[in-house]
Amino acid sequence: MSAGTGSRSCVRWLALSVAVVVGLAACSSGDGDDGASGDNRGTGTTGGAPAGEVTELEIDRTSRFTKLETFCEPASEEPAEAPEATDDGITEDSISITHIRVTLEDLEDLGFAIPIGDPADQAEKFVEIINDRCGGINGRRLDLSLVEAPPIAPEGQDPNAVAQAACIEATEDNNAVFAFSGSGWGGQGGATCVTGAHDTMFLTTYNVTQEDLEDADNRLYTTTVSSADGLEYLARTLDEQGTLDGKRIGIVMQDSPGDPDIVEQGLIDTLEELGHEPVRVDALGCGGGNVCSTGVIESVQGMIADGVDVMFPLLNAINLPSYVAELVTQGVEPGQIQFYQGAYHAQNADLVSSKVVVFNDAAAGELYDGTVIVSPAPTGAFRLPDFEPNEFAEMCNREYQAAGGETYTATDPETNSAYGATTGMCAFVRIIARAVEAAGPNPTREDLAEAVEGLGAFDSGLTIPGSFGPGKYTGPNALFRKTFIYPCPEDMAPFEGDTCIVPEGDPFPIPA
């Protein structure tokens, strides 16, 4: 394995911040299942969408916070007992919650404008609906505060220290019982600081690690899968389809902190267990900066020399385009290598994957065309001819608009990312509300943690509901197979660079 010197984790944080848009519009998908894909011009058989029935999950609709017609219903009864102050952040009339927002607008100058609307306003509107229209929960209002954190640590500042500062403001200054972030915050030790060090429940879209979950003691929940789990699911799905049989597998990653361990645990160990030994594994050196260019030429030369015909290019939005460009430069032809991706480094997002072309040219797009992606979100579902918006997502956006928010539409490429972000925020606030309701009139923090853990199935905007339970702290219960298409047909609403991602077939079970 080639390696360079250590890397600042700034780019990793950038990629995780960008990950908020992974499937945001897709997270609003309905039950359409007429898949579409590119020509899958990689070598050999790439297989279709895997078969298998997803376990039926039923959401308890008896709660006033689980209806599909309205965000919440007004309380019809008084609490069983008078509310009292029971714990830090829980007074007789309120429960403290904090929204940690990554200032994604700061990424615009780097070419990552993220049109997800105003997350702070989205959170405020849904909390106001609970407090004002629905009368609070068990005699208490949700006391919402906002903490903002940069997507990239300012020059000269330690990213870990920046994350710790946001954590301290949320947990100590605001005394938050719940913290939540739909913009990818949680890295650099942030999630561990909130949960393990401060006994605060944290709901996030951040790709948590197994270590994060183990350190959190049932306080950490994510609506995505963990990074290592996502790579394991990718490998097992491809193995079940037989698409890796007889292939010469190459893997390229970054030597950024955490990346080699995640890739080894999630992908390499799984491939070896399944009998698919990679012929080449490279780690590009980042040299303490934002661009991981050390070893790119040598890696491509080695992949070609070793006859690699299947590749997992596990690089972020900055480094994948340059690696694909080098493949083109060294003469790799479309169809010579079949590429596979998961949600790692947000490569299942239109915004991120499009950079392969936007930062290069048509030749790079033609080489990357047909890349197969496996992850929980049906990215690009709105492009399918029989697309129907998810009922929960439609309710969330309707309620947000009625409360004075902007109007977003699932089928409009200009606003569907904001539509999905609104749905995600709606899901976060409802999860918190359901836990507060279920924990009874005078809960402690421990009671509330147990209530989230016992939540069961919940609306997330995906075709298959998410769920939490004892030992299950990641929400998704199904995967989708998608294809990166270049050039994307005009009638499929191309993203930037004439690219698009389109799901194939029905959701399928997460492989055991």
C-alpha cells in the first residue's frame, strides 16, 4: 500500500458537510420502481437491482406526532402529573434542544453551492408548530437554540478544537438535552463530545463510525449508515450478485485521518472474507493539504499494470476528478474498468459525482459513465417516469410552507434539494417530539435516551421507513442500486455537467 504523509482533516469535513445533499431529493421518493440506468459499459456483468423482500415496517400512527395528514395534533388531555424540573435542561415548562448547523454557504466559493434552503428556519418553523399550534408536549415547550459551525476550520485553527467549541456551546452553554444536525456536523470528535462527554442525545446525518456509536452509550443516532457499514453493504451486495467473480479488484483511497481504517474494516476485510482478494490497494498522500496528489500517477500506472478491471475509487469530491483524469491521460478506455461506489465521501450525490465532469471534460465523464452506486437513498428517483412524492415528505413541505416557509417541489431540480432538506428537518424534530411524548410527563435524560432507543419505525421520507432500537442506532433498513449516467438525457433533468444518478428497481434488504 502506498502512502504519503498525514492530511489535515479539512477536506474530510468538507465532504461530510456536502453529504447532507446525498439523496435529499431522493429521500422524498415515493413508490415508483421503473428503474433506469446507463449502458453499464464497465467490463463484465454489473447485474441489475438485487432481488429480495424488505421487511415490512409499520409505524405506530396512534401518536399525535406520527400522522401523515399533519405535522402534529393539538394535545387533547392534560399531563398525567404536573411537570417538574427533573434534570439538566429539563425544567417544569421546557426541554432544551439545540440545532447545530454547518454554514454550508461558506463552500460556495469552492464550487459547492448547496441549495438546501434555510435549515435554521426549517427547524424554527417545525418547533413553533409543536409549541404554538399543538400545545407543546406533556406540558412543556421545546426550547430551541442554534449553534453554527464552519464546514472547514479557519486557517491556523485545529478542526478538532473547532468541533469541540460547537459541542461546548450546545451542551454546556445551552444545556441541550437533544442536539441535532442535518448538515453533516459530528466529525473531529464532535459527536463523541456531545454524547459521551456531555450525556446529550445527538441526531445527525453524519456518517458515524462504530467507535462513535460504542462511545455514545445509546445517545447517538444517525439517519444514514456508518461509513464502514456502508462499504461492507456495498461489497456484500456485489458479492451476492456475482459481479466480482473472477475480477481483478483495485482500491484507491486517501491517507486522511480515519480513511485507511474505515476502508480496511468496511471494504477490504469484507472482500477478503468473501473470497475477493484485491490485487492492488493504494492510499494517496495528502501532504498536509487539501489535495491528495501524492502517488496519483504511480497508482494509475499500477492499476493498469496489474490488470485491474473493477475499481472502488474511494476519494472525495476534490480528488476523484483528478484521479479519473489521470486514468484518461494514461489511456484507460471506457469499459476497461467498472467503477463501484457507496455513500462514502458522498459519492452517491449528484452534486459530488458531477465534479468528475465539471472539473474535467467529456472524456472523464465517458470513462466514469456506468458507475454503479449502492446506498440507502434512491438518489435521482424524481427522474423516473412514475415518480410519486412520498406522503410524509409532501406533508412536511406543505406544513413548512403554511408556516411561512419557502415553497419547494420534489420534481423541480432547482428546489428539490431544499424540499428534501425540509423533509429531513421535519423528521428530526418529529423524532425528538415522539421521544419526549413517550418518556412521560417528568422524564430524565436517561428516560429520553431510552425513549429514542425504543422508538421503532419512523418516517424519514424514504420509501422504506427508518427505525431505531436496542443496538440499532442507524436508521436505514434498505438499499438502492443506482447508476451514474453521462451524458444524461435532457428529459431526465441533468445535473451540472450533464450528469445524473438514477436508481434501478425496488429497494432491497441490507445484506447480513
